[in-house]
Amino acid sequence: MPDYIVLRPAADAPDDFLPAQLDGRWLDTRTESPEDRLRSLGFLFGRAESTDQVEERPDGAVAQVWEMHPYGT
């Protein structure tokens, strides 16, 4: 598992569902689980789901993509 996760809106999410400051945000998960890192953001208006997708930054760091879904989907 990569040392980071990156947040992306799910395909079923409305256009403005994920705030701009969270869309594409990388979170370091070396010292906390992804779930704990997400809880620390106070993300209370949806659920997170890990995917098999990864993203790579120019510096070579790799993150697992977590999709953010509205509740009820």
C-alpha cells in the first residue's frame, strides 16, 4: 500500500460535492490509517471508498485514490 492517499469525487457525486480544498488533496498515511486521516478532516457529509487506482506526483510519490461518495449512494 502506498504511503499516501489522494481524494477524488466519485462518479455519482454532484459537481460541487467535494470542496475544492479536498479534491486532489494528498494525505500522508504513514503514521495513521486512511480512515483516521479522513476523520481528522471532519469529512461528515459523505463516505470514502478506496479504489485500485493510484496517482503519481512529479517527485515520484504514489497515492492510492479514495473516492468520496455522497451518503445514500
